[in-house]
Amino acid sequence: MQSQAIRIGTRGSPLALCQAHETRDRLAAAHGLGADDIEIRIIRTSGDRIQDKPLRDVGGKGLFTKEIEEALLAGEIDLAVHSMKDMETVLPEGLEVGCLLPREDVRDAFLSPKAGRLADLPQGAVVGTSSLRRQAQVKRLRPDLQVATYRGNVQTRLTKLAEGAVDATLLAFAGLRRLGLEAEVTALMEPDDMLPAVAQGAIGIETRIGDARMAEVLAPLHDAETAVRVAAERAFLAGLDGSCRTPIAGLAELDGDDVRFRGMILTPDGTQCHETARQGPASDAAAMGSDAAEELLARAGAGFFEAVG
């Protein structure tokens, strides 16, 4: 069916490549394509280059997508594969995420050589994370713990943990599963204890708006359930104008034709937390997310996000 190879743009980290390979394999299976029909192009992003500073200090999570999106707009690639939790809520003009792969496990994983659970860490232990959301929820659960900024790809963070740079860390279980690193997990954090990041575990495929060829190619890969859940969560994030400077968590789950949504905003030290929940038909998923955001903004007050910035 293809007259020319499909060019997939991706970051070059092991996890990003796993996600690009999954997309390639699904495309090949759906359309009977061979190795020469799909090309994976690695694009180094600002987020990959800047490793010595927290993302929130140098431009936020959009640093992981900027150069890839520029290549997509320039026609250098046909589609871009992203972790949806890295995506800004407002995409560059001319681009859309029209395809979502089936979502992986949404939970955070606790990893530590010193304790079987977060609750069992010694008083004053150091937890490494680059996520303000995880930091805030760790401090909410265990105010005595220290949190250290801890960046790098999954393998780098595992190495730092093994070398004793920190006593424990938290990573998305979805990424560890995709990398075949489930054995590294000490315990899983249930959503009732640590609410995940918006769209955690979801892979999105970004294309140019109006690209009929790519829309046709990707149609068999799209997972409707994931799309409903991510729509609620990203509407919640958009309503809060969320960024790397704001600890925000949200999770939507399907129960038959209904969506159950939970959202949370916190201060980085975990001392202030506002939560809400919604349930309604899947067709109202995005509206529920937006409504939940409005409620939390009203409850938290105008200065809440300024205070955490």
C-alpha cells in the first residue's frame, strides 16, 4: 500500500526507541509492511541535551518534543511518537495527536535497595526524582523524607540508585515494562497512594493536520478507550494550565460506558492538597476533566499556582 517509506521521528533514549519500535511493529502488522517500508529517525531534543538542570527551570516538558515537532512541520518525518505525559496541552499550529496506542499500566514504581515500600524507608532517607508531582506526593506521605533532583534516562537513574546516590527512586512502571526491567521494581504504588501523571503510560502519535495518508495508515492502531481516558486527563491539565512547575496528578478509568476521573493539585512540599472526582458518560470525558480543573482552581484560590512557581 506504500509508495514511499513511512518516516517515524523519535528521541534517542532507550525508552523512546522502544515506543518507536512498538509503533513500527504495529504498523507493519496492520499493513503487511517490511523492514524497508518504515524508517526510524532519531532526533535529539533540548530535553536530552540539558541534563544538569530541572526541566521546570529551562522551559518545561516541551523541551522533549520541540525539535521533533519542527521536523514534522518541515516534512522531514511523517509522524512523531511521544510519551503523552511529555506533551504540552497546546500543540503547535498544524499538528495533532490523532492516534493513541493501547495504554500501559499507569502506576508509579518504587525502587530501593533499602526498603520494601516507601513507608518503610528510614527516617530522613533521600528519594531521587525529577517530577514535582512525585516529590509533592512523597512529601505528603512522608514529610520526613528528603527529595533530590534526579534526571537522566531510566538506565542512568538505575545506575545512580545502585551507586547509592539516593536511597530510593520512583519511575513510571509503564516505561520499565516496555524496557523489560520489571525485575528492578521493589513495589508498585497504587493510585490511591500516588496518583499518576496525566496520560502516564500512553503513547501518542503526532501528525500534520490534513495528512490523509497518515490518517489512513494510523487508523488501525488507534485505541478508543485510551483516547477517552487521555481526553479527560489532558482537559484537566489544560484547565489548570499545568506545567513542570505545578504538581498535578490525574487519572481517568473506564467502567463500562462511564468514565471515573480523579484529579489532584498540590504544593511541592506536599502540605497543601486539593482533590476531586467525577463520574459520567464517556462522551463527556473532556468536559469532566475541564470541570474538575475549574473546581480545584476555585478551591485553591488565585495564588495557589503562583505560590508553587
